[in-house]
Amino acid sequence: MPLDTAETLDFDPDALRERYRQERDKRLRADGNDQYVEVKGDFRHYVDDPYVEAGFTRPPLADETDVLVIGGGFGGLLAAARLREAGVDRIRIVEKGGDFGGTWYWNRYPGAQCDIESYIYLPLLEETGYIPKEKYSFAAEIREHARRIGRHYDLYRDACFQTEIRDIRWLDDEQRWLIRTNRDDAMKARHVVMSNGPLNRPKLPGIPGIERYKGHSFHTSRWDYAYTGGSNEGNLRGLVDKRVAVIGTGATAIQCVPHLGRWAKHLYVFQRTPSSVDLRGNRPTDPDWAASLQPGWQKRRMENFNTLVSGGVQEEDLVSDGWTDIIRSLISVAAVRGDKPMTMEEAAEAMELADFRKMNQIRRRVDDTVADQAAAEALKPWYRQFCKRPTFNDDYLPTFNRENVTLVDTAGQGVERITERGLVVDGREYEVDCIIFATGFEVGTSYTRRSGFDIYGRDGKTLSDHWAKGLRTLHGFYSAGFPNCFHMGVNQSTLTPNFPHLLDEQARHIAHVIGEANLRQAATIEPTPEAEQAWVQTIVDTARLNLEFRQACTPGYYNGEGRAGAEDGLFAGLYGPGPVKFFELLQQWRDGGMEGLAIA
Ligand code: NDP
């Protein structure tokens, strides 16, 4: 592929840079994350579980397990599965929802689908002997797979559903954790694994008057099918006589808007910032291909994808989709110019040009699809590709050609006001029967606020106190003073578009460490304060690598709503060299004798 130079470009990079800056600036606001309303008090009902029957009870538990895992999503399931494989017998998963599934338990909205290829996203396919039906799975199939893992590894046996943790305390004299819950349990465990999920707590927009609205409303992660009718597949017959508003145009809205447009009497889509919407191109699984797979195929495919999206080189692109295409063209093209390697500055410039090209293509796609010119103009994203989560959908943009669908663009400012009857933008009131909040999840608020509980370690010290001035862990897994307590997720770890890949690496790591401690008949595992401090410093030093990029981005949860200090946003506090290097580092650390971990 010929490389861009200023002379061969068919666009003006300076003009684009200036447009991106303007679009960011008009969205920057001083209140950052405080613009959102927490789902508590009068808003608590927004997180009620619509998928279970009311009135569930069970007697309180006061027993003991080897490992207690908090969260029954893919993280918790993988941790439990890998521990089971390592010979751990008594494993209990405690889960707020009524079944396994985590994010896929809650997010059942119409059209909910995973935009990472199913063959690498659904974990433990070889272990459970399952092949997904399509290249991109819908939520119902993914949720069923979570249940399959639960059955396969006998995890239903000790699981506690519809159970919320109240607090977790280390009992020094017993060297056990005491876990108390909203069902009056006082369970004990030798080890606890936290897999609460990075996007577990829905948030609402702090639009003035939100509490005054008298019509029906719900958040996309608690879809009210009793009101809309239908299912994950659509068929929202309950909406044929309803005027519906959806607030938000992120990855969730992109998937449910086509269904709402098809069924609502009228749909108003309230947009603050458009998403980039690329091609989907789903297709059924080819049975011949599935039959040809050789043992170890899933791990190879996951690693192939991870290497490519991290800018590495592979002979073949096994997944070959929008993700590998975008990232390959952004990163690999930037890696070599002619025969000689580029300097950092040259690489950054080439990457920016590749990004402009990609986003021009995304904007052209809008023009090619949406007939109304004003709507098309408003639907174009003006920021770099990874400022926000890229989305892939073939039905979203055509929805705006429907007569019963109106895009209400708020010019980056958001909905002005909510009244008893509807929403106000630019002085005009839109009366609706129902408001659907597709406004996402809390990122960057405190751990305790998102998880709903605190952890009391040695001498009663709380984790929120230990992390008050910023996260402190070794490799993202554990903190000094909190023995036998493991964390999964992105904190001081890494991030890859295929999130379950990270979770599986973490699950194997935790199973290895606990297995090693068991071999040595050790009672406690905990990082030394020195090892923890060294990792904090590594994160501080390497996370700076992408700071400038994040600061230039339009606000969102990736960059702490535009604050983008070293600690702000999902991409803050990550190991800078990326997931491939992080997984290698963990492997070397295990092979090298697990330095910095006190196993007593
Ligand atoms: P997001 O946080 O991505 O989107 C929230 C939306 O609400 C944004 O468009 C935001 O606008 C808008 N918004 C917030 N406040 C206001 C306001 N006051 N007025 C108008 N609009 C407002 O949440 P999602 O639920 O869409 O997605 C969350 C994440 O879940 C994704 O980023 C992705 O990681 C994951 N996901 C993954 C999928 C998959 O296929 N694997 C599918 C769906 C979700 P603005 O951009 O201006 O802030």
C-alpha cells in the first residue's frame, strides 16, 4: 500500500485537525463525570432486575469455600473454570443477577450483539465443544454459552444468584475472608476473586428535570420487554402506537435503534456525539470450516487477533474483520516507510494520516447511506478513530431514511431539559410516551461506588482508603495488606478489543498463583509493598505514552469525559506497551519464580 505524503493527499490534514479540535472544545465541560446521575435513591429502580420473578428467598449461608468469586460474567466464569482445571474443589460464584452471563445477562436489548468475532470472543469453546452459529453472535446465544460454561465446570452447584455483597473482611486470626451479603450470609473463603466488570453500573444523564418525567422510561441494560414486547431478535410490537425517545448514540444505541425505528410509531434519536459506524457483514458459520479446526485453534486465533490489533505482524489475518483492518492500517502502515524504520514522530504522523483516511471513509459511508443531507451531516463523527469505541452495523444509518424516525442533533450539548411530557432541545419540546436511556455505564468513579461494597484488609484498612490517591497493585491483581484477594479487569493491567482474551490470561494467572500457593501449603499470598510500588511506577511511566492522544479526543469514558489526566478514563493507568507485551511479562514473571509476591 503506498504511504501517504502531504503531496499525495486528497484532503487537508490541517483543516481536519482544526475541525476535530473545535468539535472537542464544544463538548468539553467542567463537570466531567459529575454530569451523570448515580442510580440510587429515587433512581434506584433503574437497576432493578427485570429478568427475575419477584420474591426470591433462600436461607442465609455461613459455610466455607476455597475460592469465592464475585461476578458471574465471563471473568468470574473463566477464573472458576481455570481453578477447577487446577484441581480446586470448593468454588462459589456470587452474582447479583439471576444467572450467569454478567454483561450479557444484563444487556439483552433488541439487537444486542457482540461486535468481536464469536470464535474468539466466546471463551472455552474447545473445552465445552461448542461452535457459535454466526461470525458475530447475538446476546441470547452468548448468554446461553455462559450457562454452558457454568454447567460444564459444575459451577451451579455452589453459586449464589440474586445476591449482593455488603462487605468483605479479612480475619487475621483465621486467615480467611468473611463475606457478608444482602441475604444475611456470613460466608468464609480462603481466597476471593473480584470480577465485577468494568462497565457494571449503569449511569443516567444529569439532564435538568430528569426526575419530572411522567411517562415510561428505562435504561438499555434493563430492557423492559413487558412494555416493548419482543426479544433480543426485535419484534417490538408493544411500540406500534408509541412515541419513543432514545438518548445516546454509543455502541448500544447503534444496535437497538434499527429495531426501535422498525416498530415505534415515531422514534426520536437524541444525539450528542455521533459514533463511527462501519460495515458489519455477519454470516453463518461454515460447517466445513468448523469441522476442519485442529486442537488449540481457539487460542491460536485469539493470539493472532491480539497481535494484529496490537500492531504486530502475522503471516495470516485469521479473523480478518473491521477491527484488524482498522488497526492494521493505522499501526502497521505507520511502522515502516520505505526500507528504513521511522522515527517516533514520523510514525505518529503516518498514523494520523491513516486515521484521517479511515474516518473520511466512515464519513463518506454516511453520505452514501443517509438521504437527508442535514441528518447525514449531523451523523458524521469528527474525531480520531479510537477516541470513541468504533461500531459496526449495517442497519443503523439506513434507519434515518425512515419517515417515522427523527434524528435530534444537539450540536454536542446534549438534551437541554426533560419535562413531564418529554424532552427539550433548542427550545422545542418533543412529547414522547417513553424515554430509553442508552447512556452507558460508570467509568472512573470510585471502586467502592461501582462495586457497591468495600474490602477490609489487614488491620481493618479499607481498599478504598488504600486506593484513595490512585490505584496501587502488582500487575493489577493484588494489593499489599489484602492477602488472598485477586482483581480481574483493566485496572493497572491492559486492554484489548477482545476483552475475554484478557480475562482468560488473568484467570490462568490467578489459577497458577493459587495452585503454587497450595503446592507450598501456604496460607497467604500478597505482594510486598516494594513490588506494588514498583508496578505503580511502571504504570505511571508507561501510561504517559498515550496521554497526548487522549487529551486531543472528544470527551467520553475513554478519556475521563475529556479530563484525560494521567488517572482519568478507561485508557488511563494501563500498561503502556500493550497487551501482547503484558501477557509476555506475566509469563516471564511466573516462570521466573513470582518475584515480589510473599507466599507465607
Ligand atoms: P456509551 O457510554 O458508549 O454511550 C453513551 C451515549 O450517551 C453517548 O452517545 C453519549 O454522548 C450519550 N449521552 C450521555 N449524556 C447525554 C446527554 N446529556 N444528552 C444526550 N446524550 C448523552 O454507552 P453504550 O452503552 O453505548 O456503550 C458502552 C460500552 O459497552 C461500549 O463502549 C462498548 O465497550 C460496550 N458495548 C459493546 C458492544 C459489543 O458489541 N461488544 C455492544 C454495545 C456496547 P457523548 O458521546 O457525547 O458522551
